[in-house]
Amino acid sequence: MADHFLSSSLQLTATSPILFFTTVKTPVIHNHRTTCTAPTNPRFHLLRRSAAAGTAVADQTEGGRGGEVLLNPEDEKRVEVADYDWREEWYPLYLTRNVPEDAPLGLTVFDRQIVLYRDGEGTLRCYEDRCPHRLAKLSEGQLIDGRLECLYHGWQFEGDGKCVKIPQLPASAKIPKAACVKTYEVKDSQGVVWVWMSTKTPPNPEKLPWFEHFARPGFFDISTTHELPYDHSILLENLMDPAHVPISHDRTDFSSKREDAQPLVFEVTERTNRGFAGTWGKEKDGGKGSNLLRFDAPCVLQNNREFDGKDGVKNYFSGLFLCRPTGQGKSMLIVRFGVTKRSPLVSVLPQWFSHQNACKVFEQDMGFLSSQNEVLMKEKVPTKDLYLNLKSSDTWVAEYRKWMDKVGHGMPYHFGHRTISLPKVPPVVEHAPAGLIAALSASYPAKGGIGTMHAPNLANRYFRHIIHCRSCTKAIKSFELWKNILSATAIALTTLAILVVSRQWKAVLLGSAALLSTAAYGCLRAIELNTNNFIRTHRRL
């Protein structure tokens, strides 16, 4: 059911536009497009572009139906710009239940590095992730009596960022007022920690997302966190694209089959400066919009569905995708699938099994999404000059990039439909260490690595999900412990079987050792299932 949730929930919504034009920070508009020779196949009936006019022309070749199938990128004659500041928004940081109680947590929003921790009373605190002394990362520090201590020189901070201890300061001296850290407002809402990124504008409670279905009594949800190696805009595009599910996630669960790939019908019902909304359905079903999708600034996508149960009671399904930009080429996603009536199978399956299947779904998309990110950075042109958006599959993608045109001027960088603003801060690339010694030292990473896990790398499932999930971390450590116990016991029984004289006892001891070895192998396979990346069959060695 959990993986069915993931592959069957891709939708959107918005409201009436209130736009104004500005001459400040006007984004660059591109009007060129690379052209290529159209196929000579007489059955080819997609659109060809007039190089001179730059407009869509229906293919009139024999066998062509002459109807336009592409979304026309020349619909807008000018870019409407809305007032927007990315800092005056709430961003999802972490699932509340996964925030460590005994250590600080380093996170990023765009290129801003912040540190989240719980003080001595359990209150969530968020600071800029650098010590005012010599700029060391506070997230590399430790908690001492509820205070955040920098591990470089031992400066300690608490509450509103005030420095309360400097070990090197003379006893008669006072702590300088400048020895404080910048603070950010955080809120725990419906199981998610949100941060307000502006330090100048007071937090706006009306912008803090609230999800109606998740407040319903008895609403059951499965929530996971994933760190991904591509830009948040690429991620959101992927999440609002139902057309790719039958192909990319073929047979991942019972609902995804490549033979079900088909034309879709979309209807945009709302547009505002803060997002958009609409419905979509399969063309063969008459385009009935049973799927409701809504996108809200800065990067929240929700998919809701209502259906009547056999008992006549209305049931609700909701899929939430809470995205956080973590720097160009990287993003973090909190996925929450909830339903009022769950399948009995979900109650039986352990949580780690559902989580590893969610990881598998993202890994199926990872290769081409990462390459898509690279192409956007290399080409340095808007998406209208690169994409061929179909009306029957890419409506939401086009809507999202057009929304970027409106508000992109208020972001650190953006790739819109007709405008772009390139990132000023280059992406941070983390490489796994090379060589035997480096590999051994990476076997025990700072965040609880076990066995021979790889160095921090977003292409590795362990560092994309496990270290951010308390339940999966505990499950893997339990499997590791039981694997060692079972293996050691099996070895002991085998040794004892060699020493005993009685054939009957030999058979009993060897049989028991075989069963324990099988159980130990099962634990090993469970660990691999949770930590190894999914590799498509045709890519396996």
C-alpha cells in the first residue's frame, strides 16, 4: 500500500492572480530555441516549428492528424512578475520524531546553513550554522546541559543565540555582546519542523502550511525523508508528473504497468502568485478529474483524493511532498502518504519495508533527473528552449515553470519557462574518499555508520535516507546485532558438533547451526535491502 501511495499520487491547485509589474531585478528573457530536422516518417504528426516566426505549426504530412499536441510556449507576450522574497517563507526542515535529542543537526535552505537542536527543556532551537568566534560549524559541536557548544574552542550558546560561556575568557571579563549567533524561528506543526528564513521580517503564521486531512481523527500516514542529488525544481517537476509513473516505475507495485502509459487530461482550476491547482485524469476515462493536485509556495505539493468506501463512508487519501532546496543540485524531501482507511497488509508490514520501497522509487528516477539538472546548468537557457511539453502529459510542469517566471526574481536562482537566473554559489560536490585507509575510516561515519557503509554521498541510500530516519536506523542496528549473534552461535554449534562423538548429537547441532546461519543470512539480506541502491535489471553486471 505504501508503494502504491507513492506511485499513484501526482496532482496540483491555485487561485485568482493578483499580479503587478516591476522594473527591479527584471529577469532575463530568452526567445531563441534550438531546432532540429523533423523526422521523414509520414506518420509523424507532432508539431514542427517555423524557424522564422517561432510559432507552432501543425504537421500536415500524410498520415498526420494536423492537431496541436504541444503546449504552445509563445502564449505569453510578456512575463508577469509578482512580489516575492524566498526568505519570507516557511520551509520544511525535518520530521519532528527524527530530530536528535542529544546532538545538533546541520541543515541547509538554498545556500543558507543552519543548525537545529533541542535545548535542555526539549524546545527546538535554530541558529545560523557558524560560530561567531572563527566561523566553525556549530552542527559539528555537541550539547552540554542543553547548551550548544562549538567543538573548536568550547564557546556555548543557548536560547535566543546568546553566548553564555567562553572558556578562554579571563574571570573578570564579560562576554562581548557581539558573541552571539543569528537565530531563526521554527515551528512544530503536524509532525514537521518548519523554519522561517527571514531574520528581518517577523514570521507570518498565515503562510505556515496546514493540511486538513492530516488533522482528521484516525488518519494513518507513512512518512519518509530523502536527500536527493538534484535541484528542488527538478524534483518538483518529477513529483507533479503522473505520465512518467507507468514507464519509470513499471511493476514497482501492482498499480504501475508500462502498458498503462496513455494520454492524460488536465484542467487548471486556480492560479495565484503563490501557486496553482487543478485536476487530471485518464483520457480513456473521459478525462474525469478524480485526482486533485495543488502546489503552494515555496515548494509544497499536495495530492488529495476522496472516494466512497463499501460501507458508504467517505474515505480520504492525501499525498504530501514537502520539498526543501539545499543548494544548487541538491534537495531534501519529506514524503507523507495518509489515508483514513488503510489496507490490513500495511498494518502487518514493518515500517522499514515501506521506507526501503520508497527509496527504490526515487532511485528509479535518480539517473535521468541528475542528468537533467546537469543539462539545465550547462545550457543556461529557460525550459521553453529545451523542453517539448505535451498537452497530454506535461501541463503541470509548464505551469510550475511559468510560476517560476513570476517569482524567480525573488529567489537565489531559478530556471523558469521564459526566464532564468543562474546560481551565484556553485554546487557543493561531496566525493567518497579513495584508497584503503580512507575507505576504512569511512566505515564508521559520524552519524552512526555500521559495517562497511560508504562515505557520505547522496548517491548512496544509507546517506540519503537511513541517517535521517530513526526507525530505519534502529532496524538496521537490530539486524546487525542479530546477524552477529546468530553467526557466532552457529559457529559455536558447528565447533561443538565436530567435538562430540554421538552421531545423533552431531546431526542436531549441525541442523541447528544451519538454521541459525540461514537466519543470519536473512538479517544480512534485510540490511542490504535497506542500504543498497536499486539497480535496473539491464544495468546490473
